[in-house]
Amino acid sequence: MIKVGVFGAQGRMGSEVVKAVEGAADTELVAGVDTAEEREAVRGADVVVDFTHPDAVMDNLRWLIENRVHAVVGTTGFDDARLARVRELLAANPGANVLIAPNFGIAAVLMMSFAAKAAPYFESAEIIELHHPNKADAPSGTASRTAELVAAARERAGSAPMPDATTAEVPGARGAEVAGVRVHALRITGMIAHQEVVFGTHGETLRIRHDSMNRESFMPGVLLGVRRVADLPDRLTLGLEPLLGLD
Ligand SMILES: NC(=O)C1=CN([C@@H]2O[C@H](COP(=O)(O)OP(=O)(O)OC[C@H]3O[C@@H](n4cnc5c(N)ncnc54)[C@H](O)[C@@H]3O)[C@@H](O)[C@H]2O)C=CC1
Ligand SMILES: O=C(O)C1=N[C@H](C(=O)O)C[C@H](O)C1
């Protein structure tokens, strides 16, 4: 049995993780912790899953690493500076591995992988992400990661800069730029998590779209992370790709 704790247990994702952990044959819930509850409640857990808030996750991670508890992190908001800090904490404290994935949906991971594969073949690439209006961060972690993957694939291929004649712009009309790729964030009641990567070249376009229809859709990926995190070859693993044989 893998003993699992959940940070953010009352939230949209955390409550789903609690159900998934309780429902799986090889995992056992030690405790679910939300704000104002003591992290100590998860002591004894082999792995803690964190779906909290970008403002809370770094402190949670520090606690987990210092207490040698493996961490599976879905919370977004990781930039280079935060990742460097996680590496520093890992170097100073033996014992725990960390898996951080901006998206635990298997189809979402495939969508990012297909987008990276397509990127060198098109002049233009932009990303539209659509989420529920309660989301705290924009653009989404998934969109940022997709932009980075697309940019890296274009750079490896020696792609020319994307054509764009815009000289007059209402601020924001062309979206945000992440690693040189335009990202447009929509917040729409009734939606969960969706993304379209739009590619174009002369006379042809390609749109790669992913839709999460509910939060249960993330659970196979989360459980895969819970089962594998202790044995991953690197102390810090970014994205679910290596666990799916995709990198
Ligand atoms: N990687 C992935 O596949 C996915 C990632 N996410 C990300 O997960 C995060 C949470 O999303 P939701 O569940 O929709 O948010 P939510 O707001 O529904 O849930 C967050 C929960 O964390 C709690 N919380 C905040 N600080 C805490 C702390 N220090 N300790 C314990 N609990 C704390 C809140 O009270 C709340 O109950 C966001 O960053 C979101 O982008 C969401 C869906 C999928
Ligand atoms: O907040 C959400 O809901 C989601 N967050 C993650 C992100 O920012 O990419 C994953 C998914 O898009 C749902």
C-alpha cells in the first residue's frame, strides 16, 4: 500500500484526488489537509499530492522535502526561479523525489507532445487556452509549458521569426508572449480546461485541441505519479512525459 497525503484536499482538484486515492486498490489516504490545518497530519505518508495555490506551493514543497516525503505537484506557477529553488532544497535534503506536472491529463500531455512535433513545419503558432473563471493564474501552466515546448522545437529546427505585421495594438489584443509564442487566455463559465494550439503555413492550418470534460480525467495521471515518484531516476521530474515514455 502507498500511503498518500493530499494538500488542498477541500479544493476542486484535491477533493477529486482524495476520492481517487480512497478508491484505488494500492493507495491509502493518510490525511487531507487544507488551509488552516496542520501539515503534520500527513506525517507517515510516503507521497503527498499538492493541488493548492501558486502562493502556497513553494512552502508546502519545502516542508515535504525537508521531511523526506515524495511530492506529486499539480499546482501551477513554476518559473525558472522557483524550479532553481526546488533543486536547491533537494540538493540540501536527501530522501524525497519531486514530480511537478502542469497537466496530469494523459491526452493533454499527448497534445503538448504533438504540438512540439508539429512546430517546425509551420510559420505561425499561437495558443488559445480556455478555463473556468475561478482559475487564479493566467496563462495556464499547460499553455506556458506548451509555448516553451513549441519555442524549443522551433529553435532546434532553426525556424524563422513568426510573421506579424501588427504595429497598432490595444494592449493585450495579441495575447501574452511566452517564450516568444502568443498565448490567449479565456475564462468562461461552464468550461473546465481546454486548449487549442493553432499552426499555419501557406494554404494550410493545423489545430490541435484538447478538452478536459471533468476533473476525474486528471486522476489516472495523478495516480501514475503517486505510484512512480519514489522510483524516478531524477530527484526532480518535470511533466508526466517520462512516465509515459514520451521524452
Ligand atoms: N496539473 C494539473 O493537471 C492540474 C493543475 N491544476 C492546478 O491546481 C491548482 C489548484 O486548482 P483547483 O483545485 O482548481 O483550486 P481550488 O481553489 O479549488 O483548490 C485549492 C485548495 O487549496 C487550498 N489551499 C490553499 N493554500 C493551501 C495550503 N497552504 N495548504 C493546504 N491547502 C491550501 C484552498 O483552500 C483550496 O481548497 C491550481 O494551480 C491549478 O492550476 C488544476 C487542475 C489540473
Ligand atoms: O486551474 C485549472 O483548472 C487547471 N490548471 C492547470 C493549468 O494551469 O494548466 C491544468 C489544467 O489546465 C486545469
